[in-house]
Amino acid sequence: MNNCLFLILTDGGKKKTIKKMIKEITKKITLQDGREITITTGKLAKQADGSVEIRMGKTHMLATVVSSIGAREGVDFLPLTVDYREKFAADGRFPGGFLKREARPTDQEILVMRLVDRILRPMFPSDYHSEVQVMISLNSHDPEVSPDSLAALAASTAITISDIPFNGPISEARVIRLNGEFIVNPSPAQMEDSDMDLMVGASADSVAMVEGEMSEVSESEMIEAIKIGHEAIKVQCAMQTELASEISKSSPKREYCHETHDDELKARIQKETYDKVYAVASEGLGKDERSIKFKAVKEEWIANLSDEEKEKYDRNLIGVYYHDVEKEAVRALVLNEGKRLDGRKTSEIRHIWSEVDYLASPHGSAVFTRGETQSLTTVTLGTLQDVNRLDGVTFQGHEKFYLHYNFPPFSTGEARPLRGTSRREIGHGNLAQRALKKMIPADNPYTVRIVSDILESNGSSSMATVCAGTLALMDAGVKIEKPVSGIAMGLISNEKDPSNYAVLSDILGDEDHLGDMDFKICGTADGITACQMDIKVQGLSYDILEQALMQAKDGRLHILGKITDVMSTPRVELKPQTPKIVILEVPKSAIGGIIGPGGKVIQELQAKTETTISIEEIDEKGRVEILGTEQAGIDEAVSKIKSIAFVPEEGETYKGKVKSIMPYGAFVGIAPNTDGLLHVSEISWTRVDNVEDVLKEGQEIEVKLIAIDPKSGKLKLSRKALLPKPEKK
């Protein structure tokens, strides 16, 4: 499609019109249900190296990419930044807070950034070190479209049509299962009712990233969902290739030279250190001792160099080539001998020990240690006032169950600056939260907050969080449906011989760094509840994926056994310091009376009873939560709220006070502002000629509500119904 742009310029007081052509190219992808994804380039942000617009329904995204020419000196990695932002104007809303502009990204935005980053990063050439910045903005939001399903497609297309070196294209597709049927790129409403929600990232040839949550699905069901997502991605990749073929800038890609190598030095380091490194790797040492010995091999080799050689060789290249030797030796040890750095076999799980009720004051606590990875986790129980409130562009609401993951520098023996919560911490916490939340009963009355502090780390700290979280929940008395465990799987493969590979259970940090896969799988004894997979090599077969899943199942069950040996079921009685919660249902009309003018009534009641009281309106009724540690205070609060929100029930017995006496009976108050008539005939089984002979004003008596007038609402009370009926003479 070609559009015309007319520019009016002033030249020496004279106007002249220049006609400029904009080359706008549009491609469409039609989903199985008939919905369309439209991708356009050539109209917006043309000074970026690549830019595309994506539309689906009312949703509009703009993705741009810019890469610097040349790399900064000393940089030997890809400095990739992915930024995703949702504009409040996209939903016709103002940003919250005092400053009315978008500020730091929300957790949801950060999770989308991570999704896109994890699939893009492995697709750049390993020797490309120029800074790359990908920016994605949501400019118009459709409630029926989930924007995170489109972000990676937008980013990849922008890179593919540019001259930036890239081994793509790639894309991501969300797959859910609803009523037994798989749906690609569903609406948020469909996602709420699904029993499987997977985000699949892949190229046309192989799957590289998977993340999602499920309701205890089997390994085979998960693989089926991945395959369906991959088929949709193949179509999206083909569209990107077709679009790039119509843009001259996309081919050839820019030339670059970001690495300088010394083949002689590389060969010498390989020859003179490999056997020593292999020997250290074979010793089955712990993380610190192994690191010291690896470093000693390198320092010894450098020390043996002559002064002339020390001047000749680049110290940075020595580090690079020695790291390559370490990587080759560790991988060869696994493939040749089936032996790992810490001496384990490929399917062996590290030693596990756990404790519950580790801390005296929290409502629930646990320590979970697996090898050199350790999580100290606490659970806090609260009311509606403690929910995690979410106010984003695409979602507004709250979470009654949430998890926070902290990764302090001392957990890896480092002293580094603390710069707030990292993207990694948000991502790991989200994974653990998704793994556990399916096991929280729908009728759980509490708001639940889990905090995992990683005290030691050598791989799989997010999975340690899942295990420690299960134990801490049971220790707090939360009636989880089933215990959940998690395990991280790795892969070592031979680049020259794809049939020579090893799947590793419960990987170490070094195995994650030097290996080809990080596949985290969480679940119960009956199925998978959450997963996260990142692949660092292209061409992973479904056979390897299936083996990894089945091997992970064995490991998951082994870890579950260790967990249930410590605590198999939730605590029956809550700890003394744990607040008890009582939930009352009151008429909607009573909410105002409970709160009082300016909140006076509820605030005074909370102070007097030392409780926390929360109220929300659900289905035209009020739901009142009363939280406290002292039963007497809870009972007093319950009594007061019941009296304010009193709803008389026919047949119930009430303790009332005589308000006034009439010749025909007495009016008895059974609740504030609620009186009923106790007729003279209902005072006693014997005849009462004078009411005052039996009752006095202010006297407390028990009465039974025997009838409510359907028209007037007046109450008819009886005292004699509660007295023994005399026998007839």
C-alpha cells in the first residue's frame, strides 16, 4: 500500500509543495477462529533500524529496534535491552499517583520484557556485541486481546526487517485448553476458565522457550500444547520472512567484527590446561573448592609464562579461551562418563534436608535445602486489606495469594550494590507463585503472602522456593489441596553428533551456565502445575523434550517424598500467633451502618476489640472479614456487627430488653433499632391480667420470634414458647 504525504515548505517567502511517497507494507495472519493479526511497516518510526505496527482488534503495538554501530571496548557479550510499556491512554485512563505520567514498569510489564528477552537473546550471533535496544509500546488496548501474546512477534519482525544480524525470525504464541480444546492467542476471559495456559516461543525449526501454568496436566498433554503453539509460530515466522523479502534494507545484514582472536594462544591453552581442568571436574568437589581449583589451573598456567609471553598475550583472551576449556571439559565429562561436576549421575538429585516451624513469630515458616541451594520461606495470613492491589493498563484488581522472591548477594558469596528488586527476582517469584496458587482452595478465607529469601544459591533457587513454600503453607495451617515440588532440568549435547546428549536432573549453577537448557518443572504427584524452559541451542527435538519431562517427573516425585517426610498434611490447629478469621454475610443496606460516618464505627470497634475488620460488596451482599488473635475480641466484634446488621429470622431465640409496657403486651428490643411485640397472650401459659405484674421496663428476657408480618415487617414475639407447657389437669 502506498500513501502520499504532502509537505508545505517556505522558501524565500514562496510556498512550494513537495510530494513524498511513503512505502507502507502490510501483511496479515488469520487465526483458526477467523481473527486477524495485521503487521505494518514503513509508516511510523522510520529512523529506527526497524519498526513495525501490530494490530489485533482494537489493540495497537509499536515495536522498534536500534543497534549501535560497533561494540564498546571490552564488551564480550550481547548488551540487549528489551523494554515493554503499556500506555495508560491505551485504555482511556490516567496514571495513578501524584505524578500523572507513566513511571517505573509494573511487574506485569517486566514479565513481558523477560518473555521477549529470553526468546530473542539466543537468536543473535554469539560474536555480535553491539548494543541492541528493543522497545515495544502498547498504544491501544482491546480487552479481548492479550497483548503479551503479540510482543515477541512485534519485536522479532522489527529485527527481521532491519540490517541487524539475527538468526531468526522467531515468535511466541499463547496456547490454552478450554473445555478440552486448544485455543491459540485466546482472550483474557477464555484464559480465566482454562486448565492450561502456555506461552511457547520458537523459530520455524525448533522450540526455544516455554512458560506457563496448568491444573495438574500430564507430560503428554503439555507436549501436545507445545506442538500446537509451534505450528502457529511457523505461520508467523513465514510471514516475517515474506515481509523482509520486500524490504531491501533487510538483506544483506550489516558487517561487523567485534572479536579479535589469537588461534595460537587458543590452541596452546587448550593443549596445556585441558587435562588438568578435566581432572578437577572429575573430583566431584563442592562449588567453592571447585572454583578455587579451576582458578588455580589458570593462574599456574599464566605464572609459567615468560615475561615476553605475558606481554605478548592478551589477558582478556586468556580468560575467554580458558573459559572455553572449562566448558568443553565439563561437557565432555558428562557425555563420556555420565559424571557431573559434583560427582552425581545424570538423574541423581542432591541431598535434601528441610525443617518447618523454623521461626517463632511468623504464621508459617520453613527451610528447604538441596545441595548448596537454600531457601528460608515465611507465610503471613491476613485480610482483604492485605491483598496485592494491581492497577495496570490491561488489568485492574487484586491478588489474595502472592509470593515474593529475594536473592541477596551473599547467597552467592558476593558483595554487590543493592539496586532494588531485579527483573530476575520478579520472574522467579512469579514462576513459584504460579506453581503453588492452583493448590490454594477457593474457600481459603485468608490473604496469603509468601516470602522466599535465598540464603545459598547453586542452581534451582526458584524450585527451592516452591518446595519451601509448600512446607511453609502447611506449617501455617493453610489447607492446600496437595504438596507441590519443583525441579530444574538441564541438557548437555554434542554439537557434531545430535544423538549424543545427556539430560541432567536438578542442575547446578555451573551446569545451567555451561549447558544447553534450563527447564524448570513444578507439580504435584498427579501432574504439572507450572513450567519455564529456556533453550540455548537450536534444533531441540521433541524426543529430548519428552525425555526431560519424564526424567523430571521422577525427580519431582522423589523431592515430594522428602517434603512429605517432614510434613505430609497442613497443621490442624493454627499457631497461637496466627490470627483467626471469621466471615459474616450481611445485607448490603447494613454496610454503611457498620462503617459509620467517616469510618467512625468500624475504627472504634477495631480499636476496642483489637481486630482487623474488612468489608466488600459481593453479589448485592456485604462480606465482612474479622481477623484477630484473641477469641474474646473476635466474639465481641462479631456480636456488635451482628447487632448492627441484624436480620431477624423466624423461629430464632433472642435475648431482649423490655422497652415499654402496654395494656395489650410489651415491646421488646431484640437488637438495636429492632423491636417486636410480645402480646399479653404470649407472656405465659397462664392468664395474665396485668402485664406489669410479670414484666418491668428494662428487664432482660428471652423471647422467640414466632412470626414476621409479610406486609408491615412487624415482629411477633413469644415468651411462653420458651417456657415448659404445664400438663392439663
